Amino acid sequence: MNTAVLGLDTSNYRTSVALVNEDGEILLNFRELLPVPPGERGLRQNEAVFAHLRQLAATEESLRKAAGGSIGAVAASTAPRDGADSYMPVFMAGASFGRLTAAAMGVPFIGTTHQRGHLAAAKAGSELEDSEDYLALHLSGGTTDLLEVRKQSITQIGGSLDLHAGQLVDRAGVAMGLSFPAGPELEKLAAKGRCEGLLGCSMENGDLSCHFSGAESQVQRWILDGKHSREDIALEIYDLLARTIARMLCAGAVKTGLGNVLVTGGVASSELFREMLLRRLQGMRHTPRAVFGKPDMSGDNAVGVALIGLAALRQEKVQASSGFND
């Protein structure tokens, strides 16, 4: 019987539980948004932790059926990204649940980060699946990070210096009466809009870094004065994101010499954003090849976390086997 790896991720947006077998096949991919009241832009950390615990408990029956009693390891994201100073209480919900589950089952617990989970999920089944060196862009409500990935090392070389891309989307969307997270509804509005490129890119550090707070202030003024339709505002936002990110990716390619970039994160799951970004990259100098994860693997999920756990479990078995043979 195959040994499965349980993956857990409890972000500011979703409770995610995944199960993969030893062949990397996804047996379970549960994702549920946190219950954010209308008009709010998220939950407080203590409220989010409580919501995660409730939603994790609700997966018990589905998990039992999918696992069939053959879990060989439990993996969980324990922090947003690499670094000793990277901490957010919401991830303690999944990490604590994972450690207790692993201890009760007598199997290894493997900790990783939310960001590494995103990269692993996006890489799976992509053209970069076997690549060790590449650029990566993690574009979400909590990150606008341009990353240099070399084997197992991740170095942030650029990103937003204030608001993140997803925050711009969510703040504008909620102000227009959309539900949180606002990306899917804002994208539908943008598909009906007209764009004149009214929001200017604000770049620093040779285009490796950007600002979105000024654009957010302008968007809020547009919403209040009523001179622009919601559809046009939405498209202006996506146009700004595409122009800004295209410049960041080209700058990253020049700095690192890397020709491929893996684009992931909730904002990157938008088909409209992908199309607009690819159009912007065409004809630009030093353009890297953009590789996107599958849309359902780009938003917050635990599949990448489970795959990281699977890789660690395989390595542990290889090491154990090597030691035995010696």
C-alpha cells in the first residue's frame, strides 16, 4: 500500500489540507476560505487561528477516507517565508495540528514555509519541475516577492516596498462592494472595462522594487468621486500590475542571469493577469520566460507543502537505506 504524506497550510486566506501518495498523486486537496464578514478585509490573527482550527476539524472524515490509514509523514507550513524573523500566528494552527497528528500516529513531522509550499505546488507538472535554479515571483495578498532560487536556497532580490499586489486588489475590491478576497470578482469586472494606463508605475532599485500605496490612494479617490466605472477601475489595476511586474521580472533576469521565472501566488492565478503580463513581456529587453503554475495550484494550497514532505520522506528513506547498506 502506498504511504501518503499529509500537508497542512493555514494562511490569512484559506485553510488547506492535502494528501499525496508516494507517487506524488493528489489524493485530497481541501481548501476553504476563512469566513470574512462582508465589508471586511480579512480577520484578526486570533480570529483566523480559531477559524482554522474549526475548519481543520471538519476535514477529519474526508481525510480518513482518502488516507486509508497509510500516512507516513505530516508536513505543515510553520512560517510565511524563510528567515528567523518570519512569523505569523495563523500558521501555528496548522503547525500545531500537524505536530499533534504526527505524534499521535508515530510518524515524522516536517516543517516548511508557506512560500516554499507555493513554489513546490507551482513547479509540480510544469516545465520547471526538475529545475533547481530559476527566478520566482510570489504574488499574493501578503507577498510581492521577487526571488532568486538556487538549489535549496531562496534569496529575495526585490518586491513591493509597501502594499502587496493582493492588498491593492482586495482593498479596491472591498471598497467597491466586492467580497473578500476580491480577486475573482474584480477580474470579472476588469474583463468588461476599458484601460488608458492612468496609474503610473512607481519603481526603485533598478526596477527590482515597487510601490503600490500611491496607486491604491488614487483608486480610492476614483471610487469616491464616481467619475470612473468599476469596470474601468478594475482593468486599470490589472494593467498597472502587469506593467509593474513585467519591469521587475526583466530587472531580475538582468541581475541574476536566470532565464526562467516561476510565477505563483493568488494574484498569479488570474487568467487576465497572466495574459496581460505575457503581452507586456513581449518585445521587452532581457525578457525571462514566464512559467505559471496551474491556476488551482497558484492560490493558497497545501499540495506544495505535502510534496515537500514527500521529498523529505524519500530522502530520509534513501539515507536510511544507504546507512544500512554501509
